[in-house]
Amino acid sequence: MKKLVRILIVAIGLTGAAQAETPPEFARANQEFGAGNFDIAIADYEKLVQTGNWNATLFYDLGNSYYRKGDFGRAILNYDRALALEPNHPEARANLRIARDNSHALQLAPAWTDRLLRFATVQHYTIAACIAFWAGLFGLAAFFVSRRSPFRMVLSLLALAVCGGLAYSIYVIENGNTGRSLAVVTSPNITARLATADSAAAVLALPVGSEVRILSQRGEWVYAALPNDLRGWMPATGIEQVRL
Amino acid sequence: MGRSRNQLVALLGLMFALLPPVAFGAEAPRVTAVLSNSQAQVGEMVQMQIRITGARGAQIPDISVDGLEIHQTGSSQQFEMRNFDMTQSVTYSFTILPLKPGGFTIPPQKIKVGSTTLETPELRLAVVGSGGTTARPSQGSQSSRGSGGNNADDAQTTGGKLAFVDLIVTKKAAYVGEMIPVEIRVGFNSRSHGRPLEPPELSSQGFTMQKVDVPDQPRIQTIDGRTYEVWSFKTAIAATRAGNFDIGPAQIGALVAVPKQRQQNSRPRSPFDLFNMDDPFSDPSFQDPFGYFTTMQRATLKSDPVHLEVKALPPNAPADFSGAVGNFSLTGDANPKSVQVGDPVTLTATISGKGNFDRVSAPTLEDEHGWHKYPPSAKFKQDDTVGFSGTKSFEMVVSPNEKKTNVPPLRFTFFDPLKEQYVTLKTDALPIKVEGGSMPSVAAAGPSATAAPARTTPATSAEPPVAATPAPQDILYQVTEWPARPGSFVPLYRSNIFLGAQLLPLAALLGYVGWKLRQRRLLDREARRTAALHHEANDLVRALKRDGVSPQEYYTRASQAIRVKTALALKIDPNVVDLDDVIAAFHLDEASRNRLQRLFEQTDELKYSGGGNGTQTIAPEQRRETLELIESLRA
């Protein structure tokens, strides 16, 4: 048994060591960035993104490259992606603020529930909900198969209630303004309109880097929640979703 | 009987036929005029009625008052009889649409009745409303009346007897985009118990229509001597292109009571139907309060279409013209009054008046140099039920890039259909104090790129402005270390590893439950065995107390009782209990041990020697001792 555990530990260690190895495209992209060849750096970073080998650093560096190139929309998009992978990435947070200031991007106002629940991430809520769930189930099982203590029952139900509350928090965050439907305007001259036609009345002109929340899609048009509590249709090609 | 009744009807008819000339001749014609309301708002319709009593065939002149749009909408006749004195009157109805605020006087109108000329009294109307409206020459309105073509009996609904629909359009000519108030009146003869089923539909290709305002209840109105319940639906339309158009017909589904089919198609004329009005409600079925003779039927009522000429807007519109047509006023404000360069300033622009507010866009800054603009937000508060008049407020956030002493004037352009020209409104320059140095221009690329201070979303710009003067910033360095662990956008609760990991607590839970259940089952089995042994021991002791038992049977039971008690004490099988077990279990003294040994020996002796076949009995003293020994065995 001990031998098996040792083998597992070594295997996991080797796997980790293999993942930690810097891909050559990443090193090359960094060099190109340092040399001021932002287009080549972007191409190399994007190649890595295509492979699915994602991490916050990759998106952060890609965001920096777009920023240097003057593409604030994609810079903001990639900083947002870095923060989606690693919410406490301080460099990404700082650069995102600078990019937003430069592009005059509009942000979705967070709902009060978002503000209330922002002290933890979805990952934290998931783990806490999981613990509460199993604690509740074990408590209930103990109540039914062992000594029937009302205190044990109350604790179990309380744990399950906590699990329900945490699950609801996850739902609120995931479907809120910073959730899975968050998208960023990456094309210039995007105007949200009342209907799916270029001739429809304008609702809001969106600077690049502005946040929107996708509500539905119809063909090449996307219906989205906009800053200022507005809603409107915009071309799907003009925005990109933060989560890949 | 029938003949005498017909004679009576004919006599009464003759009497009524002769009466009017006498009665009418007895009274000199007179005229009155009233307004339904002496106060109104701009755009709010007022009814005017001119009533001529004692004469027919009056010639009503066109009434024109500057600032009021007055149109005749119909006439009705009334007959009244008091003490055999019959009075006839004709009421002419008008609609008045105030175009501007102020006090208006409708001068006395000369009405020629035969050889007589009557004069209406002077009427005054006070009009209030939002500023900025301008009077225009009356262009006339039109109305058309139609009646029901339907699924029900056409004969019952034609001729305006049961119901009618009036489509009233206040203008004959308008410009593209101009809002035109429209009223659709649906009248039901009061005895028809009719009511509309849904808001009316208006066929108007080439027009956009506002939401129809549905009245809560009808007004009672007398038209041509009959009482009608009139439902007045209001809306407004706006043409989308130039040309000559027919508006309507207005169409509405309604429920009306119609007489049930009778076997005889011809019915005797009512004795009160003196003027051959052919009123279907003179049918006796309508005197039936319980509706025995009537049936409710769905009918589709239609008005006639109304013609409207739509003119194109003049060319060479100003660059900031967004399609607003009407009459508007503009005010503006800026807050806060003192800011630093780069701070947000909220401009509030309010556009009030009448017109197509859906095309009213935010005013523009006359000179945008040195200002950065954010997209505006808008709110509309309508003053009427159809959104024809109201106030649209815009909030725009701008931030100065350099020192300023005021915000440039706001300007807004619209087309005024009364003046027939484009009008540009301008506010005064809004005083404001901007301090601090000029902001460096934002570099599009390169390491020297600078940044403005953090800004909030314009909609939330009421937050206190950032006080610090912005400092140039550059983005942070590139990170070159490749992280050991890859990231994923898939939330943890959807990841396969996390879901797979839940098998561990699940397995632990199942194991725990299984273990607990097994433990409980084992405990149950032990308890059942113990209970059975207790039961057996009690049975044996009771049997030992009974007489007439052979010595062999007696000693066998006695030793079995001892074994069972020992088994209970030691939690072992009774069949494996021996003397040492008994002594160890109950810590017996020497005397008890000896007695117990003797008891076991006697049992064995009787069991193996066959002594049980004899007729020996056990002495009572011996039985007592044995029972005492057994009962003394307590753990």
C-alpha cells in the first residue's frame, strides 16, 4: 500500500514538472514583446491560447501586447480572462484599470448581490457548499442509523441549508454581470440598437473594452445587457465572451 | 281586438303629427353654446356644443380662433314633450384642440335660422401647458363615421342605429414624423348593452401609431334623439413617408344585444315611432329587461377611412437634426460646478413640449473641443396618455481635458410644423470652474501610453468626483514565468475531477451507513437470544415449583435452569456451561458449591442410571433447597 502511495506521489510530481515546463512559443513571444514586435508576440501568444493550455499569465501577457499595439478592447478582454482564471492577479487588475481609462470603456454596474458576494470566488463557494452538503448528509445518515438526537438533526438541516444558500450564491454570481455571459466589446464603433438592423434606433454607443452581458443570440446579432441598465442588440462579431 | 288597436295607434299618431307645428310655432327659436370644460391643457381636447331650440335647418358658420383648432364633429336632434308642449332642438357638436397656452375667447357666432339670425354667447377657454408651444393657423380636422358590418345581422347594425365608430383625425395635412392626435369614438345605443371587446385597430400603412389609450367607462351622449354610450379611444399617429394616405378604417370588435329572429319579418310600428325612425329598439323585445327576446352577438364595427396629406420635411436640415418634429423647449444644467481636469461633469438637458419624442435625441455641445463625452442616458415622462406631450431628460457625462470656465451651450434642432421650418434651440453657456493642468493626450500605443484617472460608468456619475489630479501611468511589466498549474474557465462545480472526487465522501457515507446497519442488526440478534434465555429460565423455574414431576425430569430441569442463568451471566451458549462456569459467574460460597455439585451429580446419575423409570418422588425439603439454590444465582 505504501509502495502504491509512493508511486502515485512520484507520478503526480512528474506530471506537475512536465506542465511547469515553459512552452517555447511563450518564451519566443516574450522575446518579441521585449523587442517591440507586438504583432509577432500576439501571434505566438494566440497560438498558445489555441492549444487550450491556458493560464492567467498567458492572457495577461497577451493583454499587454494588445495594449501596446493600441487595441484596448482586446487588451481589456485578455486582462478580464486572466482575472477570470486568477481573480487575485494584481498585475492584471492594475493594467485593466489603465486600459479602461484609456479607452473610456463602460462597465456594467454590479448588482447588490454581486457586491455582497464578491468577498469569495465561485471556487470558494463551491468547496464550502460541498463540505456543507456532505456534513449535512452524514449528519442525517447518523440520525437515521444511529442514536436519534434532535440536536444532530438540527445541525444536519442547518448544514444543508447553508449548502443551499451557497449554491444560490454560485448561481447569482454565474448569472450576474461578472458571470459566464460577460463579454467585452472588441470592435470600434459598436452601437447597441433597439432591433436587429443597422437602421434601428440606437440605444447606446459602446467604446471598445466596454462590458456587456449576453442575454441571447439571434443569427449574427446578440441581445445584451448594457451599462446604464440598458439593453440592446449588437453585432455578434463586435464582442467576445470573456470565458472561453 | 286587433282592429281597434290599430285604430287607436292611428289616432294617436295623428295627434302627435298635428302637435309639433303648433308647439314649435309657439316658441321663438333660441341658441345656447357650452364648453365641456372651461380649462384645458395644450393638446387636450374640449367639446363644444351649440344647441338651437325651436328651429331646424340652421346654418352653422365655420368657427376659427387663433390658437384653437375647432372642428364640427356632428349634430343630433332631440324632441321633448312637456304637458303636450313639444320642443325640438338640434345640437351641433365641435371639438376644440388648444394649440398654445393662454386665455381664448370664442366670439359670438351668428347663426341664420330661416329669416332669423341668432347669436351664440361668448365662450372663454383658459389653456395651460408647458412652454414653448406656438399657435398655428387652423388646418382643420376630419372625422368619418361608419357602422357595423359584422357576423351578426347586418340589418340590425347599419344606419347607425345600434352602434357607430367615428374616426377623428385632427389634421388634414401633416409633415413626415409629425405626431397627429387621433380619436376613435365607438358609440352603442344604450339599449343595446353593447361594449367593445378590445381596443380598436387602425389600418394605417405608412404610419406609426402610439399605444391606444383605453377609457375606463363610456360617456353618455344623445345623438339624433337617441342615447348612446360613447367610448373614446385616443392615440397619435406619425407618418413615415410623404404622400397622400387614407387612414383607417378604424375597426373594433364589440358585443351588442340584437333582437332574436322572429317568425314574422314585419312588425307593427311602435305607436311612439312617429317619425318613421325605424328604430329596431322600438321592438317590444327591447322592453324586456331579462333579455328574453334579445341575444348578445359579436360584431365588427368599422369607421370610414380619413384622407391625410403628408408632406416631406424641407431639405437642408441642420447636421444635428435627429428627426424630431413638433414644438419643444430646452433647458440645461451642469453639476458639479467646480471640478478638476479629467473629472466627470454631469450635464442635464430637459426637452419639453409636444411631438414625436421617440425621435428626440440628446442635445449636442456646441463646441466639443477640450471635452470628452460619454454616451447619454434618457428618461421620458409623458404628460398625456398617448405620449404626445411630455418631458424627456438626458444625463450626459463629460470630462474636461483642460481648464474651462463654462460648458459650451447645448443645442437641439427640431422641425416645427407650425412655422414650417427647422428650429435650433440653444441653452446659455453653463458656468463651471475647471482647475488643474491639461491632461496629456492618450497615446494609442507604445510604452509611453498614459492613462486618465479611473472613471465610473456615466449612469453612476453622481458619485463624488475623483479629487486627485491624474498622473501618467503605464501598464505593468510582462510576466515571463510559466505557471506550474494550468487554469480552466470551467467552474469548479462542473469540472470532472471535482465531480469524481465526490465519490470519496459518497463511498464513506455508504460505508458508514452499512457499518451502522450491520452493528444494529447484530445487537438485535443478541437481544433476541438474551430474551429467549430469560424466558426459558423463567419457564424452568415455574416448572420446578410444580408437583408430580419425576426426579429425573426435576433434576434435568434444575440443572438446565442453572446453565441458562449462567449462560445469561457469561453471554455464552448454555450447552457449554459446566460447574466451574457457574461458580465463576456467581461467585458461590463453599456450601452453595457443594449443593450445586450434588445437584449436577444427581442429575447425571438419574440421567445415565435410568432411575427415572421408577415411581420415586423428591422430598419437599430437597425441592425447597434446590429452588433456593437456583434463585440465589444472581450475577
